[in-house]
Amino acid sequence: MSDALLNVENLKVEYITGDSTTVAAVDNVSFSIKPGESLGLAGESGCGKSTIAYSLMRLHKPPALITNGKIVMNGKDVLNMNKKELQQFRWQETSMVFQSAMNCLNPVVTMEKQFFEIYKYHGVTKNKKEAIKLSEKLLSIVGIPAERLKDYPHQFSGGMRQRAVIAMALALNPKLLILDEPTTALDTVVQRDIIQRIFKLQKEYGFAILFITHDISLMMEFCDSVAVMYAGRIIEQGKSLMMLKEPKHPYTYGLKNSFPSLQGPLSHMEGIKGNPLNLKNIPQGCRFQDRCFRVCDKCRQIEPPKVEHTDGFFYCHDQLAYDKGGKLHE
Ligand SMILES: Nc1ncnc2c1ncn2[C@@H]1O[C@H](COP(=O)(O)OP(=O)(O)OP(=O)(O)O)[C@@H](O)[C@H]1O
């Protein structure tokens, strides 16, 4: 897609396990993000979300290996970048906020100095006064008073530290911000406040977002589109509103009903029976067959085809249908 900011094609990432076999944690994954757009990547623990995030930044380390596919960011082939190109690409083109990023702040260095290091390292400025001005502006946009720049990280609350890390990730005006469970370590109220702030900043500054979380209801509320992963593959992708109201894949339906909505009426939470698939033991047919409430003979024999529709696509032999009131047809 020519108008895409990020284009991922047939990405395959394998882990070489102790017994010299491999597991494909990410298997033939393709997606794209346009400038200023937000895409959520959802799925249970172990489905491959973080592996994708690390691969996009080329931060994956052995035993992870990218064995197939293409990652093109802003017209540049990420998998073929040299060290210098990668250094520019990270932070300037794409930056990432990790789940426990707030613990990565250096405890013995003031926030001011940590910001200054970023500007110095990436050649923005070597002038301390100028760096302080830029850092104060950044802190204030994530809701931290400028005078707190003199503080050490331990003088910040957990939420403030995570917001400071988000400010750092935005320091070089990246075109894409990858958020990998950015608020999981924080309580629900702080979590919501931070996510709201990030998406407000996105509207203001126009960067694109790849938002990774297992909390699909939070994601559907904030992202333009959502991609749902199961056992290393994207099994459904579409506009958030469609995914929220009428998901076509039984796994998306189950995932959606496993989380309480923070807005709207209380609804019954169901959960999904069984456990995530062991990637060393991929069955014939559909990967979700043993946990699916709609499983049929075909699902046990033939891999589901890709079915495209106006709002996205899904892989299933038996798509879910709804009546006019939005109730699932049994
Ligand atoms: N170091 C490793 N060695 C072998 N296999 C690994 C390793 N790290 C991850 N995996 C495999 O990759 C799969 C995907 O892991 P990944 O961390 O990307 O999932 P995730 O969806 O981000 O999970 P979570 O939500 O728990 O962070 C895991 O199920 C596991 O099989």
C-alpha cells in the first residue's frame, strides 16, 4: 500500500528453542498503518504481540529470528537498515514505550539530565538551556509540572514515571509510536488517564500509533482499527466500531466478552474456554478449533480462508451473524 506509513508483509519470527526446534511466534503476519492512524493489536498472552513490536524496531534478540517478510517504514526497508540508519530510525521515525519502561529510567540521574542525553545523543542540541526548554514543554504536555524536571525518578509516582517515559518517546517527534502494554503495571484509573492523554496528543501532533494490549475493550474505544491475533496469526482485523458491535470471528467475540467495558451498561463476562495453543503442536485446520463454540468438521480439516468485507477481514469457515438488535444468531 503506497500511502501507508508502516507496511508489514508476511512477517515470520521464529524462536529457536532449547531442543533446536523452532516455534513460529509470528507466522505470516501482514498489516499496515497510515500516517496519523491508530491500530490496536490484541490477543491473549503468548500470541506474538510483543514479538511483532520488538521486530518492528529491530530490537528482537536471539533466540528470536526474523525468517521471512518485509517491514517498510516511511518508504525505508527496516530489515536492511545498517547500524547508523537504525539509530536514526529509532526515536526519530518510530519510538516505543514498553510495559515496564518506567523502571528503565536511571535512578541516580535527574529527569533533566536524562532528557538532555536523548537530545545530545540524537543530535538535536548540545545546549543545556535549549534542552531544558524542550524537555519542560514535553513534560507539560504529559501533565507533569516543568519544575519536576529537577527530580530523580524515585520522586515521581509510577504513573508520572510512565508519563515521563511517554514524553521521552515523543522527544524527537516520531511518526509512529509503539505502545506495548504501556499501562499494565498501573491501576485502572491512572491507566485510563494516560491512554487518554496519549490519544489526545496523537490528534494534536499527528503521529500514528500501534497500541498493543490484551484489553480489547480499551483498545476498541481508542483505536481506529483493531487486529486480533491468535497463535501467531492475525485472525481478524477491522474498524473498531465494527469489531465492537459485530465481530465476525468467534475468538474476537470471546475476547471482547472477557473484558468489562468501562463505559456503557454492565454486561455478562464470559471468557474463552481452554488454553492458548501450544505453538509446537499446531493442529490441521483452524488453530482455534479446540476452543471454538462454533467448531465444525471442516474446521478440523481445512485452514479457514481469508474473507474480506468492507470494514476488514477475518479467517473463519463460519462467520458470526447478528440480528438487527445486534444479538448473535445461534
Ligand atoms: N525467549 C523465548 N524463547 C522461546 N520462545 C519464546 C521466547 N519468547 C517468546 N517465545 C514464544 O513466542 C510466543 C509469543 O510471545 P510474545 O511475548 O510475543 O507474546 P505476547 O502476545 O506479547 O504475550 P504477552 O501479552 O504475555 O506479552 C510465546 O508464546 C512463546 O511461545
